Amino acid sequence: MSGTSRAARTATAALSEPPADEVKTSTCYMCACRCGIKVHLKQGRIRYIEGNRDHPVNRGVLCGKGAAGIMKQYSPARLSSPLRRVGERGSGEFEAIGWDEALEIVASRLARIRAEDPRKLAFFTGRDQSQALTSWWARQFGTPNYAAHGGFCSVNMAAAGLYTLGGSFWEFGEPDWEHSRYFMMFGVAEDHASNPIKIGLGKLKGHGAKFVSVNPVRTGYSAIADEWLGIRPGSDGLFVFAIIHELLRSDRVDFAFLSRYTNAPWLVIDDPGAADHGLFARGADGEPLARDGESGALVDATTTNFSPSLVGAATLADGRRAVPAFELFARRYLDPANAPEAVAAETGLPAETIRRVAGEIAEAAFESEVVVDVPWTDWTGRRHETMIGRPVSFHAMRGISAHSNGFHTCRAIHLLQMLLGAVDAPGSFRYRPPYPQSIPPAPPPAGHRADVRPGQPLPGMPLGFIRGPEDLLIDETGKPERIDKAFSWDAPLAAHGMMHMVIANAHAGDPYPIDTLLMFMANMSWNSAMNAAATMEKLTDRDPETGEYRIPFVVYSDAFNSEMVAYADIVLPDTTYLERHDCISLLDRPISDADGAADGIRQPIVTPDRDVRPFQDVLLDLGARLGLPGLVDEAGAPLYPGGLPDYMTRHERRPGVGMLSGWRGADGKAEGRGAVNPDQLDRYKENGCFWRQELTPEKRYFRFANRDYLDHAEGMGWRDVATPITLELYSETLQKFRLAAEGHGPHQPPDDMRERIAAHFDPLPIWHQQLSDARLGKGDYPFHAITQRPMVMYHAWDSQNAWQRQILGRNRIYLHRGLGERLGIADDDWIWLTSAHGRVRAQARLMDGVNPDTVWTWNAIGKRRGTWGLSPDAPESREGFLLNHLISEFLPGTPDAKDANIDPVTGQAAWYDLKVRIEKATPEEAGTSWPQFEILPGPRGEHRAVHPSAGRRGRA
Amino acid sequence: MTTLPKSTGRKLGLVIDLDICVGCHACAVACKEWNDGGSGGPLSDLAAYGADPTGVWFNRIHSYEVDGAGSGGCGGGSSGQTVYFPKSCMHCETAECVTVCPTGASYKREEDGIVLVDAETCIGCKLCSWACPYGAREYDQVDRVMKKCTLCVDRIYNDALPEIERVPACVSTCPVGARHFGDLGDPDSAVSALVEDRKGYGLMPEAGYGPVNRYLPPRARRDREQAAAVTLPADLCDDLSPDNRLLKWVDRLFSR
């Protein structure tokens, strides 16, 4: 029979058939956005998923990824039981084993490692949203070798923001969509905050604000921009410098903002060669000094009721000279080298365009200020009758982040915001609670040699914020203490760790060999690695002397048969997001918005029909089997036998502060701080699986200096102090590293790294050519190659999805029509891209909306044959490809760890620095993409989608 | 062969704002999801995990580059635009897909103008898809009948749903707010006002089918025309050197 009869003419009753007999709320997991969802169930099966109107992230809307979540639940790529490798590693040959056996194998190995040398466990998680638990677990285990995937994702955005504003673009802030009159977006931003940005853009354009997109490619958000600036990849910093130049030149500067809220007036010691050159001049109690412009006296820069000079040298008590930080800033960017004419060629943007854009920004900021009629009190207790804002906002993400100059470029954007007074002001970029934090946030990372002791936890978290060379995780010879070399001279401010270096370093035994690699949802043998083919080799390489794998043991957890599964010795199958609890914690990556703090949970919607367990439950179980402190009681019994829900409810990080902020306290009425409430999860479920605390209007702007907000943040446990936060136009932290490189202080880099540190740790933003470019012969690889994020897909996860892959099941190499004509390439031609590292072959598509020197493709569409439940002739494998094969984790020339292909400040993987040359493929080569790899065995999908309505499909 | 109603009480339809559509496919997937399990479904997929996956979609998003052919491709030199164009049944006033139907399976509802297919009487002859100038009809190769956008007729009148949800799934889910639903036959409706205000248009009116859905064209892009108004003044100093510029700021004092 056919189910279509219900579309028949049309009794009213048929049109009112209840679509569901049960509705459960939860949180989406189809990307990093974490929207609220309502899952409608009929007879126990999922009927449809829609956005939750009450949820602060998405307000009822849902994107194409979220709606397709239903098909992920029925994906044939789902793993169905724990697996033990029986063939060679990489062959994909496994046997199914039981959970007890799998967990005992892993636990006994980890117990031995912990008793001998906890560093021998490297635990790295991929695209998870559970770092509040996983980082704590690593700490309790005692290994410093922990991180999530931020090192190749967005650490430049996070670090540049946190070291400058105490907040960041990324997920810690958002434009004031309501009041902004001018909005500039840099680069790819389609994956994080995906629905809030879409909602915001619709609102912004409805208000008649101007939207400028700075992106080499005109797709997605860029398509609806009022102005598209197709900049050359990696040159954004120069463009921002030129805007700053124009604002300074024409005197369009918010001096009042700089004087009150930033360190622009602080005096910087000018004594070249001295150990404190470039540091702030300080008084007897360490207080920074500024010069009172009225009296000429040197005063504590943090006090009020004086008018600091922003320019003009001062003489310090010891007779030395010092100048305000602003003067150093102004001199640098007033230099003709930063004028629009000087940067036009490198950016590909005409000087007159840059000058006009600067003028538009100045006009929006200073001629159309926004006044919000709400009185507020500043940090000194002074009352202001209104909130006056500069309605210019910026947002940036991966397009800035994934370059070796990304940290400084992002910092430059933040300095531009300060210059305009456009930080957490009405109409500008706004923080999301619990941001802003102190600059940098506390504490530094744990993991010094002395911190790592057999059988003991670390004294602190493995990730954190370095304050100066003394905090680095290096031994007395300067050698890195972590397997990924984060927080070493290689990458001092590597706040998210460097997952992209783990396999290469572990394989090389540099800085030391490890025993076990434990990874969760990290597709390192494919689209999550630079250099995917070599990563596969490193995972399977044996030491010829011992015959053992160089990386002795690999444990991998994933819900799906991704490319990485074949490289594990033990596979721990995870559930889908509709089958488990999760915690979206303020201790991790919050889902707050600028007007309120929020956190949330996921709850199981359906019961797994396979022998799978939620990874976080497994981690808690493993921790209890290992007897980790905090996971067992004195008698050795598990403290959280109920798994993650139990931990979410009862674990306290500090007294009264736990994983969730809502409905705390015995009576369930406390927020932020409060005793454990055993019924807390029920309250979340009753409230749509989220908690949100709206900030009262006087706390919504100027939060770095807003008395009511600062007190509130301390009360909620978001910060331990209520002190104001001074925005850092000038970064003394960076200067400390430069001084070390110049030979000052007890902690200095090795001689062969001095130049690199001195060059890149500039207290004011610099721009430099992409590091890999500098190693290439001029003209050998003339074109940039980058990826974009399609809004309907999120990484490799979605290729298995029966609906999403119909929309985008293969990727092309897109290039400018003019470039195609020059190279004799027509639409549909098969072409080769060659980098200094490798080659890929794929089919070309010509277009107009792309920078003429740039080729691009969609991210993570290409799949290895035999994975993800797809048939081996799936277009994702046959015609799709990854750009990753062209990118090395090392710079061209020397495979030397100190020449990693990273931002030297943060360790951010510089995969957008890629340069290529282009050649036509021969007719014989046409038809399939290259490289191709062995077909992996694994579950295969049927040729029809398996869907909740499948029971009604009579005809096959 | 099948007759249209002389007139319809209302003209329900969609208004789609091309100025803010970012091509995210939220509408297409939400449509697929609702209708696959709804009265217009199932929406079959073939080779879902195979070499050439295809399926029934009532709403498809097309993308075009316009007016920019051969332009510099870079800001300041390019006049081109990328436009995303979602397309589904227009619920035409003179729907030839209905009049060509040999069995009466295709019909237009008198009360609201929605064009539907009765799967029980559809013989899968595809005449209607040949008649539709918009390519909006979708033949289901599994069920061997024609299927199409129902304007979520099983949502918009569904008493089991809260009133706010009684709009088509594509409208409910659209993240940018580019999709609107209402009575385009009522000049006082919100959607009619929007069409009036933004000079909305029907697709290919010259084909003569009287499409009900309306598209709001992209607003004029505000890029270069503002230039003259906001160009920053020449430097306020006679001498453009940084030193001179800085001197002018020595007395620029603001109390902390």
C-alpha cells in the first residue's frame, strides 16, 4: 500500500492528524552551534526534529544540518559494538568483543602507564563538547598530554581575543545585532554560532545596516553582503592596519574610551637593551604608571580623576624615558608603510576602496552613535545616565585563524575595535557571559616535570594561559614537556593544545615516546589531519628493531565508522546525540548570548539498539576502574555509578560550582553557586534542557568596567575577583617573550629560536608573509588554496547522511573564470593542484565570485572508500577530495619539529597558508579524484534510506 | 481534463526574500523531514548511500552568479552577486499541471488555492510535470506517483499544533527569516504588504500560469554609491608625518 493517500481530498480531520504522540526537548549536535531542539516522536520513533522557540541560541529556527539529524540516527555507519583489532593496524579487520573485556584491556594498560609515567598516555578529543569533563579526567589521571581540537580550529581567535579583550569572537562574543549600523565579517564563519549569525544577519539587513564581507570567496553569508571584498588570503592584517592608519590620520579615534578602558595611556619603558625595555613603567607597588596631562605628574594608571597623556615622553624617577603605549601604537600604524596605497597590491584591494571603507566605519562609529537609555555604574562607582555606543561591529573566525599570522591579525581587529570605542558598547561586539575574563584568564597550564608524578593527579588543568616565559612547560634545556609541544618555545601561547602535532611527534618519539593514544571523535587519519596520507603511515609504522608499532597502542571512540576507526587497536563505540545525556557547561564552551548566561544538557530521546555506550560514561567508568581521585571514594567504590548524569548533578569543581549553573541548592533556587541539587536534571528537562539567566539592563554593556556586572560575575562564580579588566592595546605578555629572546631573564629560548621568538612576540600587531610562503621559490606555487564551509554540512560527520549528501556529495576545485581562461581550463576539466608537499586531482568549476589568485573547495566532503557506510563508488570517494593531502604539518624544507606549519605564537595549524600550482590532467586521468586509498571494510548502507516512515513504504 | 476552481477563497502562498537568503538549505531539509513523514510523503530516496543518491525534494535551492561575468572578482571591481534561489510549487492560479491531469488526481483547492495531488488516483503519467514551467513536481520512483509541495497543508490547519507552528515547515525553520507565509489574495495581509513594499514579483509571469508565490528581490547593494559622502577628510595637519600628527594629540586629554 502507499502512505500517500492521506494527501487525498481532504477531510479536515486528516489535516489535523497529530504529528506526534510525544515531544522531548534536547540540544542539537549536528555542529558546534548547540541549538535547542524539540524531537517529535510517534510510536517511539522519531517523526521530526524542529527548533525550540524558547531556546536562547536558535529561538525556534533550525538549519539544514539540524533537521537532517534524524537521518544520522538511522545511519548505516553507526558502530554497533566494541571492537578489537585482529588484522594489521589500518586493515580495518576487527572482532566484536564485550564491553567488560574492552574496558579491562584499556584499564589494565592505563593502570600500568599511570603507575610508571602518566605522560605516556596522550588523550586528545576531537569535535566534542565535553572538555569540562575530559580535561578534568586527564588531570586526575596525571597526564599533561591532553587537548581538544582547538589547535587546528580556532585557537588564534580565542587566544588573540583573550589576551587582548578578555573575550573573543569565536564563541565568547557576538555583534550587537540589534544596534549595529555597520558590520564587517572576516573569512569563513559558517560553522560556529551558525544559527545566531544567520538570525543576526537577517535582522541586521532588515534594519538597513551595512554588511561588509571580507572573504576570498563570495558564497554563503558573503552572498548577501552589501559589499564583498575578495581579499587575498592571509593579507587581512594589512587591510586592518590600513583602516587603522586612515582613522589615525583623520583623527577619528575614541580617545575617551582609550583613556578609560585600555592600557593605551600606560607608560612603556624606552631603554633599548635593558631587561625591562618595552615593559610598563611601574611604581613601588608594581602599579603601572601614566602621566597626568594636566600636572605632568606620574600617577598610578589604574586610578581615576586624572587625565592621562596619550602621547608625549615622560621621564621616570630613575631618569629613564617612557612613552604612552598609544604613542607606540600610533607611530607604527601612521607609518606610510601601512597606508592604503602601500597594502593595496598585497591585499588585492584598491587603495580607494580601503580608504572609503575606513571612512564608512568612521562615519558609522562617530556620526551615528547609539544611545541606550539605561543608567549604569562604572568600576569606580560613577553613575552614567546613558550607555553611548559606537554601532560598528566585527566578527572573524577561521579565515583569520588558520594562518601563521592569524594571532596578530585577530589582535589587529581587536585594536581597531578599541580605537573606535567599539568593545561591548551598544552597537559593537559584545561579550557573552562568563566573558570578559581577566587578561589573560587564570590559571596557567600544569604539566611541568615536577607536576607529573606516577599515580598522582596533576596539580592543575593541563590547558591554561601562559603569563610569561616562566610559565612555559619546558625542561631545563628548553625541551618541550608535552607530546604536542604546546606551551613550549615552539608555541608559547598554545591555549588549546596542538592536536595536529601529536601523531607526528609520538611517531618520532619527540620529545619522548608515548605508549597509548586515546582519541575521541578525532578523524586524524583523514580530514582532521594535515598530511593525511603520512598520518596513516605513522599510525601503522613499526620499529624495525622491535617489530612493534612506533605508537604502541591506539584506543579510539566514535559513534560512526570514520576513516580513523581502522587505525585503532580497540574501538569504543559511542552513541548518537539522540541517545545520551550531555552537558553544555559554562566551564567549557558556553551557549550564553550577550544578554544572558546559559547552559544546557542533552537527554536521551531514544534507546540505543546497538551495544554502544556514551563515551563520557565510558570515561567515568575507566576512571573508576583506575581508582582516579575524584572518581572513587575511600573504599575505591565509584563515586558516579550513574555515569554522566550523576557527574553532572553531583560533581563540584569548587565548593558550590559544578557542571551546571541552573537550579542549584537544596531548594533548587540558586544560580551559579549553590549546593548540589539531586533533582537538577529534572528541572532542566522541564525547562527545555537549558537554563538561562537574563542580565538586567544595567549589566549588559561595558562589562570590563561595569560595577554591577563585575560584582555579579564574581557572585555567580564566573570570576574569582570583581576587579575591572583593562583592555590590552599593548601586550606586555608578548614583550616578555621578546625580551627573553633578546637575552634577558632566567628563561630564554634556545639560540636557534631566538630570532623567531623575537620577531613574532611583538607587543603590537605585526603582519608577515605566511611562513610556508617564505620557504618557497618565488612563483613556483602562485595560487592560494583554501576551503569554505557549506552551511548544510559540518565536517566529515555529514557525508553519511542520506539527505545531506544529496545536496552536496562531491566537491570541485573552484577557480576564477579569468584564471581558467589564462590557464586554458574550462568547466568540468580535471585538473591537478600541486603544493610543495603533494598533489590532488579533481574536477574544475569556474566562477566569478572568487579572488583571482585563489582556488577553493568545500571542506571535508572527500571520503575514503569503504568508510562512513557509503558504497565504495560513492561520489564522495570517486570524485570528492581533501585539500589536506596538500598540506604538511611541517614547513617546506626541513621536517624539523621547530619548523612546524603553525602560528609561532599559539601553535595554530596554518592550513590556510597553502599555495599551489595548477595543471590540466590528461584525458586518461579524468574521471576520478586522486589520491585514492585501499578500500576499507566496514558496514555498508542499503541503497535506500532507512527512515522512520520506512514502515509505510510498500513498494521497493 | 481536470478543472480548476473558478476562483479561490484565499490565495495561500510563500514570499521569499532573496535579499537575505544565504543558501543554507534549512528550508529544503525541514521540508523533506516534515513531508517525508506527513500526508504528502513518503519522499523516497534512491541509492541513499550509493553512487548516485537521488530523492524527492519539494523545495530545492538553486544558486546563480549574476551580473558579474568576467569581472575582476575582487572588491572594488566586481558588480556581481551570488544569489540563492529556493524554488518549490508556486500554487499557480491557472495551474496547467491540474488541467492536464487525466485522472483528476491533481487539483487546486477552492478554499485556499493550494495545489495538491491525490496519490490514490495518480497514475504517474508525468503529464503534469511536463506542464509545469517551474520544474516543481517531483516524481517518486518508488511509489510511482507524482508528489509536490503541499504548503504543509497538514501543518497549517493542524489543530494538534500550537497556533504559532501552523505555518509551512520551511517558513518555521528559516534561520534568516527569509520565508513568509500568508494569503496573497488579501491586499491587507502582512505578506501582501511585504510584496508591495519590496516590489515582490512572481516568477515568469509571462508563462501565463499566474504563480501565487512571490520573491522579494535583493535590495540595492550599498557599496560604492556612498563613497563621496563619507570619504575621510584630508589630514588635519599640514605636515603628514607621524610626529606632527602626534603633536596634535598632546593636549587631547580625557579624564579617567
